[in-house]
Amino acid sequence: MTRNELIALHGQHRFAHERTYYREPLVIERGRGCRLVDHEGREYLDFFAGIATISVGHAHPKVVEAVAAQVAKLSHVSTLYITEPQVRLYQALARVAPAGLDRAVCVNSGTEAVEAALTAARMRTGQAEIIALRHSYSGHSAAVRSLTGQSTWRPTPAYGPVSHAVSPYCYRCAFRATPAHCDLACAAEVEQVIRTTTTGRIAAVVAEAIQGVGGVIVPPAGYFERVAEIARRYGGLLVVDEIQTGFGRTGRMFAIEHWDCIPDMIAVAKGLGNGTPVGAVLAGSTVAAAFKTLYFSTFGANPVSMQAALAVLEVIAEEGLVENARLMGERLLAGLAALAEQFPVVAEARGKGLLAAIELADANKRPLAELARGVHEAAKAEGLLIGLSGLDGNILRMSPPLTVTAAEVDEALSKLGRALAAATA
């Protein structure tokens, strides 16, 4: 079929929520490494990576080989039986997880991982109330969507007892603090939310290590240490959502390692599978032992996904991709900071490792959403794919595969600079 035929049929048969980027939607045909090729043969530098999912590059040979071999051998049996890929992945996850988080349950997605973590927290504590953060996003099921702190991603009312604390959004600090004079009021506010909006006993505080959909919001130093202490003092657990940040994305195996904090559970997905459907919850033995109720995910621990994830972890280790993410992330953030100096509309460049963003705002911090959309379109015209995010849609975010090279980072910065120039002309 032609590109136009595919676009027309997509519009005819899709649900209304299934929207696409760009005035003229892209139809992607294939990918390799950090490159994508559309249906008409045009190449793009992919700095969005399937929403921070493609960790080791498109069509990495080792992952392709592992998936193909497993499909030819065994594609599914369910967790009512044990398979070697499942056991080997559990072992591999225990080796790379923060100390003590040596138990895992595998599911199909980040949404399912957060759902399982909520259930485990409530089973372990005997409490139901959850504290989440504003500007957050952790998935699309009814329960998980209730954690979301953005009206744009909550089409229906909240489901379940969830209260929202202020986000650690330094650029738009609710307490008007500055990085040089920050007393972590955003962390202390978690305690006030518990005391004023709950029974005083909670099941968990659930927070993304770095808020992705919110616009790459990086908490300040000391934040998670303080929040963990508060959560546990009120009977709850700390559940960290590493769906976008896990497995090297931020220059550490897990983003929470940027803080001196070991959470009670970590929810992971995206980069673990490099595009195959897999998610997991990592926890310690006490939490795992408390999760005794019947709980099932038909395709959880699917052997094809398990083999893909094993191959991904092997590639990350063999190719030194955590360190590459750190080094290339420093190069990317330095380049984005230079663009912020060149273009006044770039109010802030931020991120960690290969999860980065620029926020577009005027001198009074008013979001420039229309301009962001213009830069987004102009970047596509330059052959660069990036993401749009933030409550107001004024943030451009970048999350290339961890295999990205210095030359590709420089190429992306050049293309983004031209896109900014075109959109602001």
C-alpha cells in the first residue's frame, strides 16, 4: 500500500485516542541503530526511541537473533510452568538491581508493572491510600491512571484513594526556591499531604525517578532520601517508577542510584525489552512474600520477551552502554545548554544521561506550546525525531538509543538548532 492509503485506512479504523505526531503523519518502514526509514525511503535520526524504549538500537543483531531462536523453539506456556528464559532473566535482574531487590515478577508493560507494585504495597502494608506526584504519568489502566498528575492524561475521574503532592519541578518550584537555596520543601510537602488528605497510614508513595511525560523533571539532591523516610514513617513503602529511566538511560543502571536511596520496589519496562512487551517489578523478599493473593498475567514472563530482555542486558554490559549514556548525555546536555544561550525562548535545558529536554517559555515563564509544536515540525523536516511533553506541551524531549555516538549527538544538536532558528524566524 502507498503511504496515503495507509494513513487513510489508519484513520478509518482507529479509536479516536490513537493520535499521531505531525501535520503529515510519519509511516515508518524499518530501523537500524539510531536511524529510522519511512515508507518512502527517507531517513531520520531517532532521538525519541519509541518513547525511551529502544535502548540498544533498532534491530540490534543480538536481540533479533535471540527472539528468532526463541520463537522457533517455544513462544508461550504461561507462568503456570517454569521456563529457562524466565529463570535466567530473574537471575540477571537480581544481579543488576539495587541491593536487596532480588525478587521479580514479570508482566507485559509498564502499566502492569505499576499495577502489580500497587497491589504488592497494599498487601504488604494492609493499607490502601497512595501518594503520587503532580505532573506524573505511570500508565493507562484505571488504577494506574489515578496516579497521573496531568489532566490531559486523565480522561476519567480517579479510581481508588490517591492524593497528589507537589512535583519536585525546580524550574517551576511551587515554593519559589532556587537550586542554591532549596530546603526540599517539595519533599516535606509529602508529609503534609499524608497528614491532611489521608487517614495517616499509607500503602506507598509512588514516584517516577525522573518524570518523563511531565517534561524530564529531575528531583533535586536529597529528595528521594527525604521522601523514603517520610513514606516509611507513615507505614508505607517507596515505589519508584523506572519505566523510562531504567537500564542505563540516565548514565546509571537505575536512575534512583543518583540518590542515596534504595526503594522498596522498582517498576521497570520499556528499555528492558527494546521494543518487545515486557515489564517487571523488582522487590525484596519481605514484599515478595507478602504478595500471596492469586495474581496472573497471561503473557507475563513470556519466553520470547524473556530472551529479548536477556539479550538486551547482555548488550548493555558487553558494549558499555551505561557509561556511553553518561558520556553522550553530558555531550547532549552541554549542547542543549548552548542552544539555551543562543535562543532566549529555551528557558531551561535539563536531564540526566540520555533523557534530556528543553523547555520553551517566555521571560515570565509562560509556556510556549505553539512554538514547541513549530520546532517539533521543523525538526522532522530536518530529519530529526524528538518528543513533545509537559502539562502544556511546551517541552521538547530527547531519549536516543544508548548506542548513540558522539557524531550522532552532534548531528542531532545541529538539526535541532536549525529547527529552532526556523521556528523562531
